[in-house]
Amino acid sequence: MLKRAMFRCGQLCSRVFAVEFDLRTEPLYFTLNSTPQVLHKAYQELFGDDGKLFSLHVHCDNRIEKAQTHAEIKHQLSIALSRDCDVFEASSFIPDVKNSLVKGFFIRDKSTTDLSEDVLKTLQQSKSVCVFSYKREGQYCWQEMLSPVNQVEESVRQYITPAAAAEHHPSTLNIRNSDVFYNMDEAYKVLKECTDIIPESKEVLKLVDEQLETSRGDGFPVIVIEGLDATGKTTLTEALRESLNATLLKSPPQCLAPFRQRFDSEPPLIRRAFYALGNYITAAHIGKESLRAPVIVDRFWHSTAAYAIATAVGGRVENLPEPGSELYKWPEDLLKPNLVLLLTVSPEERLRRLRDRGQDKTIEEAELEVNQLFRLKVEEAYKRIQNPACIIVDASPSPQEVLQQVQHLIRNKYHL
Ligand SMILES: Nc1ncnc2c1ncn2[C@@H]1O[C@H](COP(=O)(O)OP(=O)(O)OP(=O)(O)O)[C@@H](O)[C@H]1O
Ligand SMILES: Nc1ccn([C@@H]2O[C@H](COP(=O)(O)O)[C@@H](O)[C@H]2O)c(=O)n1
């Protein structure tokens, strides 16, 4: 209860709230003030008379618990609230302060029942969940904490005050070491913190520990093939293996295959740490194999970072960290490939290939299909990663032509 009170009184005043009201536009930003302030039109739309309004934030010192509570609440809201409720992604943050983002939801209940209030009061029982309700009072709107069931809290009202748009989308504040890991230790720590609740974490860490140190002298070239799914990576990497007499590796490596489904169902913090560690295991394999033959790698760090950034950043491509941001920097301790090629095809051609393949799709792949915004963000994030940056390859021609194009690129560089 003390934490909740601190969140309410201490940090809250300097915090800015952001509601992703419409994913195609800027979030709506507001702060809190003890004096009422007239709301502008956009705010009146959000805080209008149309239904009851609530916001819910998860705040907790234990990052694993926090990530899992957030994911669990997202799931509960999606099943417990009726179609009369709109649920928007929301967050609160301190402008320009890294890791200050607290993720949550904004709920508009247009139903005639008190369904959402009951659901939210039950969720509020958790010590790490903080629920606020919003009340219109003429041209003003105020926020106060929703009392948990059977508990009457002293109520402090704060008025909604429109705030200026944040220079960088708030979700970018927490990407480092929550969504993207820039050295192995940070990803390792996350899985270590999970061993009690996810026993498979121990096995993954054991596999990481078993890998010898990655050292690579002047071996054969290492060529990474990247791209959204169904852009032709498998087709091309197999053809390259044959034509170059190369070793073909993948990230995540085969030894992690039995754990992939388990970690795919976990929140981003844990899921991304798993994929990050996969890259280090693959790097160890690259280190050994590149002493013997050229190495072709199907997905590596570009994929890990691009998908993670695109998922973490809500809404439009403009919300991504700006080009040149440190968030696109290659991890300091991860083996660098010599060449990274990004396969691109038009969205229509990709969908045609996905359909022809007719395989089961992972949730994220299915999301790609329906979510044009997400696809654009993944591709743009790929292109913004530097040192090594990827060379874009038009993968729409026939497999043979794509292979020739890539062989030409490799020959020019390595005379292979
Ligand atoms: N150049 C091409 N022209 C036409 N079809 C292609 C081409 N390359 C691959 N395909 C077909 O598109 C589908 C997807 O190709 P592939 O499996 O190689 O993509 P991928 O990038 O490895 O996908 P994922 O990442 O989902 O494993 C397959 O059915 C494949 O036969
Ligand atoms: N190095 C990697 C490889 C993959 N991912 C994640 O896996 C998904 C795509 O993998 P496919 O096997 O379906 O091609 C995608 O969701 C990535 O998030 C990764 O993070 N790092």
C-alpha cells in the first residue's frame, strides 16, 4: 500500500501520462495538477461523457513480476470486459528519464453495468496494480484512485492538465535491457531471475555456459541473411550453402528449439532475453565454423533487435527511435558478421508466399499479416541498425535470380 501511495502522491505529479487513443496519431499526453484546467477538444473526446473512464498501471520493483502482471492483466481485460469497453494502451513516464516508463491501460466503459469497475477493483487487490477513475466536472476532469474492494482509501483528487507531446515516444525510454540487450550479461541476468518461475531458464543458461568463448581470427566470411518471414531466407540460405560450400547456421540455434514455444509465450522482457542469448550461442558456433568454411547465418541480431523495437514501440513508424539512436547499436560483446543482407519483397508478394506455404503461423507472424504498421516498423528498424548495417536485396525475382544477385554481392567483396 505504501508503494501505491508513493506512486500516487510522490512520483505522480512530475509524471506525464500517454494514452494511445488512435495508433495512427500521436498519443494524448496529460499531467496532473491540483488546480482545474479547461480541457481542449481532443481531451474532451477522450474524457467525454461517453461512459466511465479508468486507468490502470503496474508498478513493482521486481521486473519479472511486473512484466508478468502486465501481460496477465492484458489477457484478463481482453476476456473479462465486454464489447462495450474500449481498452487503450497507456503509460506514464518522466520526460527524458530512461527507464521511467510504467506501462498500463486506459479503459472506457460504455456499458450500463458496472462490469469494468468490479473487474478493476478485483485487479486493484494486487499490491502492484494501481487503478484510477476519471470524472468530468463541466470543462474539467479529475483523476482519483479507485478504492480496492473492502478498502476505503483517503482520496486525493488531481486535475487533468494537457501536456506537450514528448520529444521521443515514451516507449523508447525503457527499450535498453528490457526489450533489447546490448551485452550478454544483461540478458543472462533476466533468465537467472526467472529460474524459480520458469524452470526451463536453467537449461537455457546451462547451454549458454557450455559454449566456449567466441573468438574469431581471420577465418572465412560470415554472411547473415535477414528479412521478415516468407521473404525467402530459408530458400536463399540453403542455395548459398550449396553454391559456396558453406556451413549454414541459424539463430536461435537448434539446441534452443525445445524451449522456443515456452519463451514465446512469455512477456517481452523474458522472451527477448531468450532470443538475445540464442545469438550468443550461435556466435560461438560461428566462431568455430568460420575457421573451416564460409558461414551463412539465417537471422541474427538484426532480427532480435528489429522485432523487439517494433513491438515495444506502439503506433506509427515515426514513433521509432530516430536514426542514429544508440538503441540501434550492435552489442559490444557479440561477434560481428562480415556482411548482412536484408531480403525485401512487397507486402503483396510476401502475403502470396505466406499463403502458398500454408503453414501454421506464430502469433507474431499472424500479427504481421494484419498489422501493416508493425511490418513497416520492423523493416525500418532493420534498416536503421548500424555497424554492421544491412545491404538491401530485392528478393522479388525468382529464387535463381535472387541467388545470382547475392552471389554477385559476395563475389565482389570476397572473390568466393
Ligand atoms: N524468390 C522467390 N520467389 C518466389 N517464391 C519464393 C522465393 N523465395 C522463396 N519463395 C517461396 O516463398 C515461401 C517462403 O520462403 P522461405 O521459407 O524461404 O522464407 P523465409 O524467409 O525463410 O520464411 P520464415 O522466416 O517464415 O521461415 C516458400 O514457399 C518459398 O518456396
Ligand atoms: N535471431 C532471432 C530470430 C528470431 N527472433 C524472433 O523470432 C520470430 C521470427 O522467427 P521465425 O523463426 O518465425 O522466422 C520473430 O518474432 C522474432 O522476434 C529473434 O528475436 N531473433
